[in-house]
Amino acid sequence: MPYWLMKSEPDELSIHHLQKLGRARWDGVRNYQARNFLRSMQESDLFFFYHSSCPEPGIAGIARIAGPTYPDPTALDPQSPYHDPKANAEKNPWSALDVEFVEAFEQVLPLARLRDNPALVGLSLVQRGSRLSVMPVSEAQWQAILAMR
DNA sequence: GCCAACGTTGGC
DNA sequence: GCCAACGTTGGC
């Protein structure tokens, strides 16, 4: 079963917010590479929930893919910050899916510590200049990160 | 707020 | 198809 890592700004959706909700829509992905990873996900895949653009960037917990992708409604909503003026109901290039809460780490696993782990040099997250918001995580990387909690 | 790095856009 | 200009991401 594949593993993933997805970034969210905690102001928008944090792991604790997801814990309260139980389930939420993962939307607003506006990068084709990230979108393609979204589309290759399967229900019940697990992913690390990463907090970005915040005082303590790092992995904050684990969540699960709750179903298949569907057209991202925020692309069609003129009120949404993710509105795409080139998208319409017939042709919406963007995908969203639902996710379920699994676990919140007691402490956020900081990006700086992830960078220090030699087992994670191949992870897109810690590579120089990488801005990918959805990425695959290998089994070995998954286990290495779990062991750092 | 700064800025490096990357992705996208659009003129040619 | 090239590439300069611009916009965005995201850590610091």
C-alpha cells in the first residue's frame, strides 16, 4: 500500500481541526504534479499530515484517504481563493478527495529534524527548492519517520 | 518581510 | 519552442 505526505496550512486545516471534524475535503491543489499524485491515491492509503507556512513547520500526524478523487468544487467558486477562471463544470482540471483523521502526534516532528535524518534524503520534502505539496513516501521512509516520533 | 527556487505565462 | 517576466511557495 502506497504512503504519501500532504502539506496543509494549519490556519486552513490543521491535524487538530481534522481530528474534530473526523473527515474533511482535501482541495485547492493547483499543481499538475501534485494533482497527478492525488489521482493515483487509493481509498485507505495513509499519509503524513504536514503543517506548512506556520511557526512550527513539520509533520503533525497521520490521516487516511477516504475515497476517490472528484472534480475540485473550489476551482469553480469565484469566492474561493482557489478559483480557477479557466475551469468550468464541463472542464475542470483540478481534483479533490476526502480524508479521515487517524492520529495526531504528541509533538510536531519539525522539518529541521527530518532534514537531519539521512534515511530521508530522497524525500521530496527535504530536497532543496522543492515546493511539491503532495508527494509519495516509500515504505522505508514511512517507517523511518514513524520511528522519529 | 525577505528572498531563493520553482512554475506559469505570453511575446516572438 | 525559447526564454524573460512575473507570480507563488514556504522556510527563515
